[in-house]
Amino acid sequence: MALQDFNINIKLKLAALWTSVTLCYLYGDYFELYVPKKAEGLVSGDNLLNSPLNLFLAAFALSIPAVMVCASLLLKPAISKWLNIMFGSFFTLVMLLIAVTSLVLWREFYVYLALVESALTILIVWHAVRWPKE
């Protein structure tokens, strides 16, 4: 006997995918704190986010997936579709680049999360491209 299921609206699918992407980003940054010498670099300022501009750029970049959760639900379909394609493609490329450059000891978790994030953003693009028509 088959279990009953229902169709999930495309906006809800995209919001759920962006939520998952955002959580993976958070987990990756949190787990990175356990990499040896990482906390020392944060205290000393010897890291990529060692200036107000770098901190702002990181905050801006990482706010996009979080904002896309809400934007996917609230924006008009045509605008939402293209923003999902644009940002989904951008974050896929960024995370694949990070995965390739992070293949070092103590960063395997980061590579794994980057690949999961890439799969999720590829799904975002795929769903947005296939947005149902009326």
C-alpha cells in the first residue's frame, strides 16, 4: 500500500533548500573552530576576517542564503526564479572551489559540507529552472 503524499509548492521547496544550505554554512563555520590553531588565529587576528571590510563582505555574502529563505516565499515568481538561479549558481561555484582548495588534513569535514551545499544549491537552480507554469 502506497503512502499518501501531496505536492509541495515550489516556493516552499526553495525556502527549505535555502534553509538547509544556511544550516550547513553555520555547521561548517562552527566545526572549523575545532581545527587546531583556528581559535588562536581568531584571537590574534591572523585569519581571513582580519579587517572590518573582510568581516562585512563575509557577513554580506552569508546573509544572501538566509535572506533567500524569505525571498523565495515572498517575492513574485519571476523575480524569485531568477534570483534563485543566479544565487544558486553563484554559491554552487563558490562551494565547489572551496571543496577543491580545502583538501587538506583537518578540513575533510569542510569538503564534505561544501559538497552537500553544492548539491543543495544545484537542486535550487534545477527547481527554479523548472518552475511550474500556470
